[in-house]
Amino acid sequence: MDITKDTKLMDILDAYPWLADELTEINPRFKLLDSTMGRIFMKNATIEDLSKKVGKDPERLVRRLEEIIAKHEGRD
């Protein structure tokens, strides 16, 4: 999957359901996604929206997500 700052968070989590458990590795504030409001936010949120919520550069977030996916799939 090609991940950009415009990729919907739910599309990524649909493709990589295990990733939700590893998001707190990137930023502990991602734990908020496991709340009712977080689940509502995720329905339409892009990577850029998420990066604004946690104060992280969207391009760095994309790279970090790609690193975690590659590591999980044994491509590191």
C-alpha cells in the first residue's frame, strides 16, 4: 500500500489491522484513538489530520508507519 499524508487512517488500519496496537510506539498520544471520540475521528481522518492532532510532521509520520510495516513484514 502506498501511504501518503492524504491516505485515510481507516484504509491503513483495514490493510494492516495489527498496526493499531503499534501506533503508541510512534507517539503515546495515539492511545487516544482507542476511545469513542478517537474511533469517530478515525473514520474520515487522513495521516495529515492525525499528525496535526499529535503534533508530528506528516512526512515523518508516513516514514515511521512505513518502517513499522516493513519491520512487521520482515522487509527491514
